Amino acid sequence: MRLVFAGTPEPAAAALDRLIASDHEVVAVLTRPDARRGRGRTLHPSPVKALALEHGIEVLTPESLTRDAAIRDQLVSLAPDAIPVVAYGNLIPADMLDIPRHGWVNLHFSLLPQWRGAAPVQAAIANGDAITGATTFRINEGLDTGDVLATLETEIGQTETSGELLERLAYSGADLLVETMDALAAGTATPTPQPEEGTYAHKIHPSDARVDWTQPGAVIDRTIRAHTPAPGAWTMRGEERFKLGPVVPTGGGSLAPGSVQFGKNEVLVGTADGDARLGMIQPPGKKKMNAADWARGLAAEAKEGVVFE
């Protein structure tokens, strides 16, 4: 089939790479415009654009599909059989949904209808789900509500972060997307309507990543893992903001929530149901380091009465 691929970040590039290597023809990609980043605020292409250019594939970078008058004509002229979508980051207008005869097919990193929306991987970890997966579905005018074409399931590791889980799903999901394109081409795909009701994963705000030490240790552990590496879990000590890596609930201890205890080779923080051992920590203005190393660098008086909030 002739495909136009729509996607932007690294997980989308993994899917594009698989599609390029498949029996289908990727005739163009849709991706977000170059973005400024780094200290010099220089423009950088998205991972999808960079990969497409490596393979000599035409790249379309409209600011908006709804406000760019030319983009519809460009897509029509490309005559795609399907438009696979992975984390594109742009709203697809209703009047463009029928351009490809097999529709716009989204790869979503959850088992729909669970965790529709912007941050399904983070939501699954934060909620304590044991199982998650990926789903391919035809995009309609709703939010991740279109007919399901295929799914895969996977267990969430007990210490897995959202970054690690997303990386796994990016590659297994890429294979699922190719299999879905194969089934559409062969006429063997069986679209299945979703239930109307589902759960939603809202866009992550930095405030969601603040650790609440009055919660049980298991909840704190999931909160930190769900927001690692981005936007990064954090806590306050007075006016200072510390970023945190995953913690290990010890199942015991009697520290008050947020109170810090410095041991010879560990740093413990109180939670609602026992102490948690800190892993990595990033003090303000410094690099991320092992919590025990951070503790060894503190003067004795700096260790007195430390409380995280």
C-alpha cells in the first residue's frame, strides 16, 4: 500500500523505520515543524523528519492541519491508501479523515478503551496496572474512540519506568502497526467498535510529578516511575527543589512522612506506611547522583532535621 506516515517523537520514528522496511511504500511523512531546544535554542528536526530525510522521503511540516489550506490538496495528490499515525501531535480535521481509503490508523500505547488520551503509559504505571499494551484503531472524530483493528498485551515490570515501558511498546507496537497495514492490504482486518465508556489519561503537568510523602510507599513509587524520565518526579526542601529517581519501599520503619534519615550507605524518607529508600536524587543546580553519594557530601549539620515536602 501507499502510505503517508504521521508522527513526531522517537517512539514514532521506531514505527516509521519498521514501515520503511516493510512491503509497503512510505511516500511522505507528516510531522511537527522543527523545534528549538538546547542552550543555543537552535532548530532541530523531529526524529521522524530526520529518519525520513535519511531515506529520501518527502516531509510535510504544517503548523496546523486545520489552518493550512494547502495540506489537504497535498495529501490528496499523494493518494495514500492509509495514513498510519503515531504521536503526531496535531489535530486531524474531520474533512481529512476520508482522504485515505483505509483511513488514518493510530497506534496508541494502551489497551483501548482504557487510557484514552495524551499520557496512557504514565497513567497505567501511576494507576498500578499489571497489564498494558498497544492498540491500532481507525481515527474518527472522537478522542481515541475509533474501531479497533489489532491489540497486543504486555506485563508492566515492577520497577519499570514510563520511559522504559514506552521504549518497549514503541518497538512491539511498530510491529503491530506493520501487521495492521498488512491486514488492511490483504482485506483480512476486522474492525471492532469500542465501548462508549473508557478511562482517560490527561496530559501530564509538572505538578502531577510532585511527590506526596503522606501517600503509601507503593503509591509514591508508582508516581515517581510514571514520571521518569519526563517531566521528572520532584519534591521540595524548604525553597529548594529536588528531582528524584525511583524509590524502594522498605515495608518497615517509623519515620514521619517526608522526614529524612541518613544511614551509612542509604537515605530513607518516611511515607504513610513505612520508609522508602531513595535511589537517585538531583539537588538544585547539580547533576543527578546516587542518594548515598549526595548524603556523604553533606556536612553533619546539614543533615539535621531534613524534611521533604
